[in-house]
Amino acid sequence: MAWYDEDSWATAAFAPKGSTIAATFLLAVLLPILLHQFIYRKVTPTSLPSFLLIGPSGGGKTAFLTLTERKAVAQTHTSTAPLAVEVLLPEDHTPQSSHYRSLGDPAYERSRRFQLNDTPGHGKLRQFATNQLANPTNVRGIIFIVDAASVAEEAGLNESAEYLHDVLLALQKRYTGATTSKGPKEIPVLIAANKLDLFTALPPHLVAQQLEKAISDVRKSRAKGLKDSGPALDGEDDSLDEEREWLGEGGEGSFEFAQMEEVGITVTVQGGNVIGGDGADVKSWYEWIAAQL
């Protein structure tokens, strides 16, 4: 029986019968709904995007978290355990993914939600941060908060540089140790120079220069320590161990944050102050967060 015969399936499908009309109507109504549900489940994230707050004690991590959560700074103390809080991006900042969404769109409100993970800055408690760096699930960025006044002094600068060196090295190893040619998803780093309202605080560009210089010294001392430790264990070559522990470009020379772009890490330095006589000023930090959402 040919497709054009009176009793063929094609003729029956296009004939003005009640069953054909009902089936066409149901298909026209249900298909968009089913497609929407399928695409919505695929696109909608199962967990909130998160940002890690990392840095030495006293930098202002917990103060920034409470400011973001409560829109006001509360009295804080040195953290001894990690803290994760769901927060909203301030209304005067638009997430990068929602620049073309209307304010009444429910997806716009969802895009403003993210999670801040505060980690203790004390040297003995930094394993909470390193554990999350080892498996950064849904992490959109790292906010390394430093006291811009403390880095003007040698002790504060060295502590910040050593910690930042370890954070960047962990991200570098994550990139170089990837098993695929595409590599892992980029995790940008914001160095938030806090307490710029203080007279002794360094401006952001000097904070960057001081940290780069101090990190250069850190990686030189680490490399020297590897060389002085004697033959590598388990038959590994010393040069291989040194390469794994060398941050940025190999060989001699000064370290620069721009070198991290070769391993998929963008480092940005922005100034601000969480607590100040004229109130908080962390607009540039929120702009950076919005660009990652």
C-alpha cells in the first residue's frame, strides 16, 4: 500500500479526524513543557557557586563575610573553624551571566546567590583551605584577603607571601596535573588589599609589587631547600621535584603574577576596606565577584 492511498498512515495522520486533532493538540502543548523541563534540569546548577576566603589571620576575611551576609560589619574574632554562608550579590552589581535578564526574572535572582567559604588563617589551621584547594568543587574564585598595612612590614609580608605562594602552587599543580588536554576549569584569584583606610596601608599596586618580590624569595628558598635535602626518595630526580615545586616560569628571574596566566590562573589585585571611618568600601571586590558569576 502506497503512502498516498486512502487507507495509508500518511492520509490518516493528516485527515480531519478527532483523534488526529487531539493527538496534535497534546503534542503541541506537552512538547515545549517537556523540553523546558529537560533543559532547565541540565542548565540549573545543583549547588551554589562558591568563593573561598583565604589569607593570614587578621586580614578581614570574617568581617567581609559578615558584611556581605548582613550588609553591616559585626565584631569578629580569630576563626578556628571554616564557615560557609549563602549570600546575595548587592543589588547595584549585576552578575556577568545575567546582564541581559530583566530584574523580575527568577533566574536573575538565582544568579545573584553564591556561597562564601571562610577559612581560618592561622598557620596550624590552614589545612581547611588546602583541602578545599585539592578538590575545588564548583569554586568560581579565590579571594585572598591581606592587610595592606601589615605587608608594609617584613613579618606580615613574609607570612602573606608564603601563604599566597602555597595557594598559587596548589592551583598550578591542579592545572599541570590535569589528565586531559583541555585542562581544568580556570579558578581566578583576587588579592583583596584590605584596610586601605589606614595611614600605613600600601596602595594596591605596591601591595602587588611587594608580594611578587617576597614570593620570588620564597620560591628561591624552597628550591634551595630541595637541593640541600640530598637525593630524591624512591628514585625520583631532584630536578623533577624542584620543577614541581617551582611557582611560575622556571629558571632564574623575578616572579610576577602575570606568569600564572600560563597555567590558567588570572591574578587580580584590588584595594578596599571592610571597616573604615567613612564606612565599608569593597565595591571593586563585588565587581570582581559579579564578573565570575
